[in-house]
Amino acid sequence: MIVIAHLSDVHFDGDARATDRARLVMEYLDGLPYDLDAVLVSGDIADRAAPEEYDAARKVLRSRHPLVVCPGNHDERLAFRRGVFGESEPTAEPVDQVVRGDGFVLAVCDSSVPGEHHGFLGESTLEWLDGVLTDTPRDVPVLVAFHHPPVTLHIPYVDGIRQFGEERLAALAERHPHLRAFLCGHAHTGAATTFAGRPLLVAPGVVSTTRLPWEAQSGADEHVHLDEPPVVAFHVLGEDGRLTTHYRVVVDRR
């Protein structure tokens, strides 16, 4: 079976709290008695895209497992490339990446829009993704990841800054039946729904957990729980092609 760990929204902000929560998750993954096929961190690595935030992220977001990190709406492409990838002459091009594992492909798209909080897959990213899918044999499952969910999740604050232009992605998916599922973050809550006839699986937040509309809030701007522990998702592709997702709370047991 193929097992991919998925975490999101670490929001390194210079404060020890965010750093410690991300470190706890990474140490938990490294301590597993199993070699994961990939670890995906689906965006909002930094909180303000400051160099020192990416410095902290680079030190903490390390793994003995294959690791792929993509930007979110709180990231900035030049700073992300310089801070996360160590590029000396970074460009503002979308940060699109592909992991070709043993029996699977993980295509990670940059859904960030410079200067904005909503998401959108640019034409170059869609062309790149179409090429990845075309070049992948039909019997090899492909998982597609990005930061912003392309559907409403019934969380007004999140839905207003979701991924738009999603009909273009749905049309692309229709041409590639071996695209098995979509993975994303952004919502700071674990969720499971569908998009373009495939599972859409949302990773919980590491730095915080979104308050759902039917949960009590002490103020109109209080969108998140800060006292809930971080959570990681495990996506499992079985030999029968079935995709199963487990969500695991990570607590400090030392």
C-alpha cells in the first residue's frame, strides 16, 4: 500500500507556539515505525512571508520521508523559493512540483495568487498538470494537491477565499481518469467531500483549528480554536485502488 502523510497551514510566525506545533508533527512522522511514501505540506508555510519565518520553516520541515512543500495564500513566491528551496535567484513563477513514487504520482500545484488570499490555478499550471497526467501511464494513480479547496466547505470565512475558476480544473480531470483524488489545506479543519467526481480531502491545520459556523464563538472575528492539538491526515492507496484517509491528532507524549 501507499501511505502519504498530509499536513497544512503551519504558519511559522516567529512565535515559539507555531514552531513547536510543527516540530511536534514532524517528530511524530519521523518516529513512525514505517517508511511513508511522501509527506505533503500543503501551504501557508509562513504567516507574513518574512525571511526569518522561512528560516524557521526550513529547519523544522525536514523528514526522513520524501517531503514536498507548496505555498499558500500567506506565502510569497520569491520569498518561498529563496527561503524553502534555497534558490539564490528565485522567480515569481508558480511553484509546481511533481513526486513520482513507486506506484503513484503526486502532482502539487501552486494555487496562490500574488497579493490575494483567494486561489486560482493559472493557465501555465493547468498546462503543466495536463502534461504530468498525459505523461503518466493510465494504470498509475495520480493525486493532485494544492492549497485552496475548489469547492465551498460551508465555512463562510473560508469559502470567500477558496479556489475559483474550478470549472477549468474539472474539465481537465474529465480527460484523465487516473486522476484519483484532490488534496488541499487552507481551511484549518479536516474535511472530506468531492470535486469533479473524485474525493477532495482537506488536511486539518497545524497552527490552529477553524471554528465551524455552528460552534460557539466569543466574538465575530474569532475564527479559530487555538487550544486544539495539531492533526495530520494519512492518505492510503490500497492495492485495489481504494483511497482511505485517516486523521490523527498529534499530542506531546514526552
